[in-house]
Amino acid sequence: MKKIVLTFGLISGGFLAAMMAVMVPLCLNGGGNVGYLVGYTTMIVAFLAVFFGIRSYRDKNGGGTITFGKAFKVGILITLIACAMYVTAWEIIYFNFVPDFADKYAALSIDKMRADGASDAEILAEEQKMANFKKWYANPLLNIGMTFMEVFPVGLILTLVSAAILRRKPTPGTGAAAPAVS
């Protein structure tokens, strides 16, 4: 199981880290709305490695069968490796290349509100929210936690869906795998 989990986790994590390197400049150049769409689409594509990792484990190690629990375990381990790589990539990028990310992000957010015609009260509330965001982001542990929570829910959902789709119990009496019934 280790080899499959590591292989597919590293593939997914490498894809996520590469995406991070592309998305940060896009976000800082005002492409926030497009950035979210591209970012989350890329996360889904990267986490397809969970599906293929579970399927590989089922076919190579399980003799064509796997329970939901075992499939979930394989998938969540792949997800955790990918998330760790994503967080590591962000920490390297943030602290070494864009330590002023929070300031730039806050300025972009407030400028967008002004351009959209937000009231002074709404802008003031956003400025306060961004001041808190900058304080939280300066703390490395909170920074890591928030970054992890950007990507982990996507991986968790794909793990649950993949485990449900790929589960297959042996057919009683034959030892052959029967497809899962939903």
C-alpha cells in the first residue's frame, strides 16, 4: 500500500504545487475570480489521482476487491500527502517570494469593492476583515492551517466519492469480485 499511496500522493501533490506556482501571480495581478475557478478546477483534476490510486490498490493488492473502509484509507492517505505538498509549496512561496501577499490581497479586495460601488461602511468592514486576515496570516501555524483547509475538503470529497464508486466485495462462493451496488 505504501508504494501506491506515495506514488499517487506525490503525483497529486506535485500537480497542486505546480498549480500554486502559477496561481499566485494570477491572483496578485487581479485575476482573483478567474483564479478561484482555475484553482478549484485544478484541485479536482489533481485529486483524480485519489481515484486512480484506489483503483490501482484494488486491482493490484486486493485481487479486484476492496471495502469502502480500505478504499477510504488509501484515498485519504493520498489526499494527506497531496495536501502536505500543497501547504509546503505555499509556505515556501509565501515566506520566500511573496511575504507581502496578505497586503497585496487586501488591497486588491478593497479596490474591487470600491470599483463595484460598495458603501463606505462595507469598505470599512472589509478593511477590518483584511486587517484580521493579515494578523492571522503572519502566524505560521494559522497560515499552515488555513492553507491546508483550502485544499483538504476537495480531496476529502473526492476520496469519499472514489471509495464509494470503487468498492467491490467478493461474490460469495466464487471468490470473484462483484461490482458495488449503489
